[in-house]
Amino acid sequence: MKEVITVAIQGEAGSYHDLAARKYFNRHNLIIHQCRTFKNVCQQVLAGETEYGIMAIENSLAGSLLPNYALLQEYALSIVGEEYVRIEHHLMALPGQKISDIRIVRSHPMALMQCSDFLEKYPDIQQVESDDTAGTARQIAKRREKSIAAIAGSRAAHLFHLDILAQGIENLKQNYTRFFVIKRRTAENKLDGNKASLNFRIGHYVGSLAEILNMFREHQLNLTLIQSIPIPGRADEYRFHVDVEWENTDNFTGALEKIGKMVQEVSILGIYQKAQRTGSV
């Protein structure tokens, strides 16, 4: 019998967070807790209402989700994994509809932006923002709304019995969203991964960041992401979020020992196995 896992996601069944959870925990039976906001996801995980949470952190087209970095710090959660989901958007509506019948298209603002090239071909179709891609598809099906289409993933069309009027309408075909798998923080960070997310604060002087980056190079760590995050209430001061990968764990532990002496503050947000960008939805 498969182990049952509880997972909090932002959005509804059929959303991309739902797809990320099912892809990452594909060997388990899932109980999904649907949350309206990312903050709600963090609150559920911290309170122990779910064992895990799924949180989008960056998109290859739109970039990083800065508020979610702040939530990781605020709620002291650990990153225990990552998952990439190829974002393949489809235009969907009630059965029997054609694109020529559509007067309104509704979806999450990010999805509308990612499909702007397709939507420009239909200037008479009004674009309306909503909270969730899959939630919009569900509402159209429930209310039997004609002349209205949603932009969402294929799972949403399947769940809510909608027809796909146009497939793969995203601007960028290699459009991936990276998701963090988060869990309540434990006393120890296990060194059983090959990737880590770190957050540090450095002195405000010339070359301070370069010193850290050179140290990563000296220890043969591959820097895959660097993101500056403003510190509230401190003008011109920033935290830096970095993701690093390694082949030899000793290189990482050696670098971690040195970085602790070079920065004003450092925290390990998580150590985990790096994921591959494969598959579509």
C-alpha cells in the first residue's frame, strides 16, 4: 500500500501546483489541501496541518517570485526538494464552443501574460484576470458559462470536462516553473543532497559579494541562482539568496564553513536533490 502524504498547495485541483505535487510525490497517495495564498500554504505546514507544502519560486519567462523568498524566511521552513513543471497552457471552454464564439478569456494574470502572443491575434476577446487557472476552468464548467474561455493546463480540462480549443498557446515553449517542496524546519540539515539554497547578509562595502562568489568557485560549487532581496527598514541593504550544486559533498561543507566567517548572517534554507526539467502537462 502506498504511503499517504498530506500536501498544501496554492490553487485548486488541476492547477500547476497540483501537478507539481503529483509529479514530485508520484509514488504516494496524496491528500491535497487547497489554499488561496502562498502565506496560507506556509501557515498550514508550520502548524502541522500538512506535512509538506508546494510553492512556486521562479519561472523561466517571468523570473523569481520575490514574496515567496520572504515567506521562507518569515515562517522558518525548510526546502526538502524541488520540482520543475513545463507550463503548457491551453484555451478551453464548454463543449461545442469554437474560438469564434468566445468573448471573454479568464485566467491568472501570469498565464495571460505568458500567452500574450496568442491573445494578440484575437483583439476582440476581453482578457479578465482571476486568482487561479484551474479555478477559472471549474467555474466555467459549474456555471455553464458560454462565450467564456479559460487558460489552464490539460488536467483542468480533463477534470472539468471542457473542450480544448487551442493547445500549447504559451509564448515560450520551453516555459518551466520551478517549485520548492517545503517542510517544517528540523534541528539538523541532512547532507544527503547535491543542491542547497542559502540565504546570507554581507557587509556593505566594495567587493563583499565578489569575495563570496570567488569562494564558491574555489570550492567547485556551481552557482545556479543568485537573487538579491531588500531588507525591510534598512535602506540599501540586501539579503542574497543563492542556489549551489556540487558533486563532492566535502566541497560544500568546506565552503559552508568559510562562508560563516565571511558574512554577517547565513542560513541554510534547505539541502536536497536537484531536479531535472523533463515532461509536459
